[in-house]
Amino acid sequence: MSVRHLEALFDPKSVAVIGASNRAKSVGSVVMRNMLTGGFEGPVMPVNPRGGAIHGVLAYPDVNSLPVVPDLAVVCTSAQTVPSVLDDLGKRGTHAAVVLTAGLSLLTAEDGRTLQEHVVEISRKHQIRILGPNCIGMIVPGIGLNASFAHKNCLPGKIAFVAQSGGLTTGVLDYANSNDIGFSHFLSIGDMVDVDFGDILDYLGSDPTVGSIMLYIEAVKDARKFMSAARAAARNKPVLVVKAGRVAEGARAAASHTGSMAGSGGIIVLDDTTQIVDAALNLAQFYAHESCGQCTPCREGCGWMYGILTRLQQGEATEADIRVLRDLANNIHSRTICFFGASAAMPVQSFLKKFPEEFFARAGVGVPDDWRPAASAK
Ligand code: SF4
């Protein structure tokens, strides 16, 4: 379906929260609180069968009672009710929904088909664009939209961050907030029954509020569509892709979240003005900060790589440091219990292999004769 109705999803003028609640710490309560405190200027309409008021806002008992047709619905009801809620929304004319509910692919309806299959059918029948299910939701700070149950909001900025994994999303949010990094869009897209990476790249690639796009991918369901969208978006702005699941444990973690087996590999698209050492340092800073410390190669190696790259950027590193940097990356790769270690090592290995002259120039020397064969051995 590509970008059709994605404007209703990412730039809605009114929002309904289906399953809004006053129950402390429930998803429906957190979403409602986030919607009301995010600064969104359009109407926010809670829907709860008990009616009353949710966080002080008059609630409606069902979708049919809403006084206006919402551009966007945030659905956080039980799995069994999601298909009928979406059907009601479609009949009212809503064209976008964020479905936070998990477990739709595990439960079957009376006809033997999964609830997820019903959701896909309803999405197509009514042309409702669906983000999720099984996701944390999305934040668009530029319009004050926090349609998520994230534990905190994000700062406004020019980076669009898109990930499937909810756990990683919250980790990135913590890191970004503590380092004053802002976002144009912060999207957790979960199981991608409808809106996928390709659709999002198409939309964000031509959105002038987006300066760069960062994707954290567990699995791509339509590789041809994804590559076409990535190529088009990368013509307009930098696109950085981190691919999870390179080692077995990472692939298992990815499969348990999205239900799809991840492959391996990675793409980082940077424009030709980017200093490679600076890009490597940027990434290394993130990984050094986020390593949980459980495995020695990742815990120690990420910090050491960050230290060497910092010295390189400042013109204080030597040729020997660059060799140590390569050894560190090679030692981290595939020697850790989760894919994070490999994700940290791969950009350094790749940059050293493809752009050695940029690293050695920072040390004030040319690329040594013995470097290229050794570097390409990996
Ligand atoms: S590889 Fe994963 S588990 Fe090991 S220290 Fe790094 S983040 Fe922790």
C-alpha cells in the first residue's frame, strides 16, 4: 500500500485512545497520560466501555459514540477485541491505527484463522494503515504526538528512529534523552502486519522535517520493496541501518519478538562529506555506553574502541593504535552472547577495511604495505 494514508498515521489532527484506562501503570493509562502531556493540539478522545472520565477527559463507551471520526486510533484493548475495534473504526472512516496489543498471531478466532489474519483482512478492506501490532507505539515531537506507552517522551530533533524491538527502543530513548539527542519521529513498529520499513522509508525520505533516518531491523519481510525505498530515501538524506540477528542468540531474540527469523548483514549509508572516523566514533560512543557488561569482549572492547577512536579524532593516536582497534573489533565479533557485540564490531571492521586511508591519515601516516591483505582476511 506504500505511503497511502500514512499522513493520517504520522500527522493526525485527532486521536482516539481505544482501551484508555485510569488503572495505574496499565498500557491504556500510560498511553492516555502520554497523549495528554505530549503537547498534541488536536482532540484526544478516550474510549472505555465504562465511560466516565479518563485522566480527567470525558470517555466514550465505544467507537460508534465518538463525536468526530479520529484520524488516528491507538488501540490497547485485549487481543480478542482488536479485530472488531478495527472493523468499527474502518466503518467510521478512520484510516490509521497504532495497535499496541501483543499476541494476535497466537490466538485464533472461531473460524480457525489467527486474530492477526483477521486484522490484516480488515486493514485491507477498510484501507486502515496499521502500525504494529506488538509495539510500543510512536512519538512525533514536532506535533506533540506521543502515541506510545514509552516511559518517557523524546526531545524534538531531525533524526527519525525506527525499530521493531520495544526493548531496544526504550534503551535508545534513555540514551538519547541523557545526551540531548532529539528526534523527528521515534517509531516502534512491532510485527509489521501492514506498515513496514519500506513504507516508512518512502514516507520519511520525502518528509522535510526529517534530516536523517536510522533503522534497527530484526527482519525485512519484502526485501525488494525495502531496497528500493532505501535507495530512494538515501538520495535525499543519510540512512543508517543496524541489522540484528547476526549471531544465533540474536536471531533467537529477534524471532521471539517478531516471529520472523532474522538473517545477517548490515548497511550504513552516509553521504560523501561524512568523515569516516567521526562516523565510527559516533557509533562507538553509543555501543560503549549501551554495553550491558555481561561479556568481557563487548564490555571491555567497546570502551577501548571508543577510547582509540576518540584519540584518533583528536589526532593523538598512532599507527599501532589502529592495529589494536582492528584486533579489538575482530575479538568482539561473534564472541559475545548477544548480537550487540557484533553490531558494535561490524562498522569498525567494515570502515577499517574500506577506508583505511582515513584512519591512518588521522595518525599522520599512510596506509602500511602490510595492512590491506590482513584487513581483508576477515
Ligand atoms: S554482547 Fe550483549 S550481553 Fe554481551 S556485554 Fe554486550 S550487550 Fe551485554
